[in-house]
Amino acid sequence: MRRTFLIIPLLVLAIGAPASAQGLGGLGGTLDRGLGDVGDVLGGVIEPVTRTAGDIGDGLGETVAQVADRLRRARIDRIADLLRRNRDTIALDRLGNPARRGELLVMDAAPSGVAAAGAAGFAVMEESEVEGLGLSVLRLSVPEGMDLDEAEETLAALMPSASVSADVLHFRSGSAEALQLAFAGSGAARIDTAVGMIDGAPGKGVSLVAQRGFAKGAPAPSDHGSAVGSLLNHAGVANLRVADVYGTDPAGGNALAIAKGLGWLVEGGSKVVTISLVGPESPLVSRAVAAAQKRGTIVVAAVGNDGPASPPAYPASYTGVVAVTGVDRHDRALIEAGRALHLDYAAPGADMKGRDRKGRSKELRGTSYATPLVAARIAAALSGGGNWRRALDGEAKDLGVKGADDTYGRGLVCGSCVKR
């Protein structure tokens, strides 16, 4: 029997902080609404670990439901470890999602609401415009001694007309192990459409037009960013701009960083933006995506790797975002692929060799790596002056049940472009 190898990121983190009433004491409840893949999120502190399918099940004595449950519990464990290791910088919001500790984001704030918040001990840390998107955001500090979830509820009551949310974290949706990928043929045709990437910064060997950091220590080369960037290059993307939303910040990948990074990319002319990250719904990111789309930018995002029992992945689930899943060499959906509220396309996401930022050859797996392939195909269609949706639908290979479905979307894109 063939044994498929799955790349499952684990946190090798110390367990230190006590369990909180909201999250760590009831992991099956509150944390079950949390996030997914946290591999490589701490600038290389977290390393991915390869497990055989027998460890998490691929039909070898386990049902699909059992596999889904294992992935769900693994996600909960990773979030718990992340919180315990970074208790000074990360906390749970009122929905149980990891977020930046001690800070809240506010939009549409009335002066009276800001005054009421100040009287209650909330202080304005920053008032900023999101470049290129016309969004104004207030960062407010949480009063000393108040937990983040309590602070979020309190501030929402003080500012009923405003949008109040935690600065929730987003995590990479693939193993952080690849740097380069071989494409079939002598090389992909040059794609001049400007493409943006929100991730960690790429390392050597990735051709960029520009990059900018939106987190502490950014831009800082990462394996995951190198993998996604090199995929875009090999697919023919010649005009690549990168927004590093991680750097060396344990709370990197937060909503404010993503919104600012997206705004910078749109302002710089990116017509397609690829995001191989997953997180919970965020009012700020939702508005940023909508504003980018209004300016003509197509946002492409991964569905994540936490299995079909995971919460819907964002930004993939936002309206109009091109949601992407992955398949293996036999065009089978990745067993660990997450879900979104809609699904557009599948692309190769496994059984590929790559190199990490140090040049080591590694196995490559995850919906993270399917996503830039779809983004490149959209950019190629735009370069040709055609309708990108018509072009991708014409290329897509129908898989599964006839027509669009929840497993493969509208079909497989770029299925023959990867050497395996």
C-alpha cells in the first residue's frame, strides 16, 4: 500500500503560562475556533516536522472523520503552545482567536466614543491611514490588568457605533521548506502584470522589484516566503513586490500588518496579490480586501491545511477573493486541505521537490504552494489582455463530481506545469 507523506507543522515550544479561563482551560471549545498552521511564523523558531500518513491517518485504519478530528486537535495544541510561549505578546480575543496582546483596533470611531474610551483607561497608541485603501484605523492600548477578551467587550460597549476588534493573527498555510520549484518545459513565458505577495520576505535567488516590512525586524528572509516567491518567479512573474508581515515579530501576521501591506501593494500597482496565510475573520482585513478589489486588484488566498473540520479560512473566505486548494500528483485533494466559504480552483500542492533558504532539497506540500500558481495564471491572463476568469475556467480540469464542487472548486489549474 502506498504511504503518502504529509508535512504537518508542529510547535517545539516550551509550556509555561497557566491556562486561561477563556482558552487554555477549554481547548475543545474556545480554541477550536482558533487558527491554523503556525509553521515558521516565529522567524525560524518553529520548525516543520514530517509525519507519515500513518501518524495522522490516510485510510490506514482511520476514517476521514477521524483524520479530520486529528487535524482539529493538532490545531488546538499548536495554538495552546503558541500562547504559552508568547504570553507577553499574544492573547486570545473574545472569540478565542490568537491576537496581539494589549491592543485593539477601532474603525469609524466617533469623538465621543474615543473620549469615553479614554476615561475608561484605553489610550490611543496610533492613528494611521492605510496607504492606498482610504482606511483610517485607531490602535488603542488595553487598560492595565484587563484581559484582551474583556477589553474587547468593554470597548465595544463604550463605542457602539464603531468597529472594534482584536489585531488577530494569520498563519502560513504550508510547510516552510521550499525555495525553488522546477516547471515543465524550458521556462514559463514572462508575465509583466504586477503581482504582490503578502508573506515573509524571500531569501536569495528570488527576483523582486521591491519589498517592504510591516512587522518588527522586517523584511527578514523566511523559508515560506522564499518558497512562494520562487514559485511566482518560476511561473514567469517578472514584476514582484513583497510585503513582509512577519519579520521577527512573534505576533507578526496580524490584521493591521496585512491591511497595511495590502495597501502598499495596491498603491504600487499590483494587479494580483497572493496571500498564503490563514486566519479568522477580521473587520479590518475584510475592508482592506474590499477596498483593494474596488481598485481593481484581484486577491488570491489559500484555504489552509487544518482539514475539513477547521473553521473557514480568511482571507480566502472574503467575498470575491479567489480561494485555492491543493492536490497531489494523482490529482487527489490534499487530505489536510482546509476550507473556505467558497472555493474557486485547485492547483498542485504536493509531491514536489524544493529547496529551503539554505539551499537544502526538501519535500514541498501545502495549499500555500498551490495559491501562487493560480495567482500567476491570473496574472498571465491579465498580461494577455483577456478575461482572467474565462481563461482559467478554460484551462481548468474538472475533478471530482461534474462541475464546480466544494473539493476542487471550478477545477485544476496549472496541473501540467510542475515537474514531479
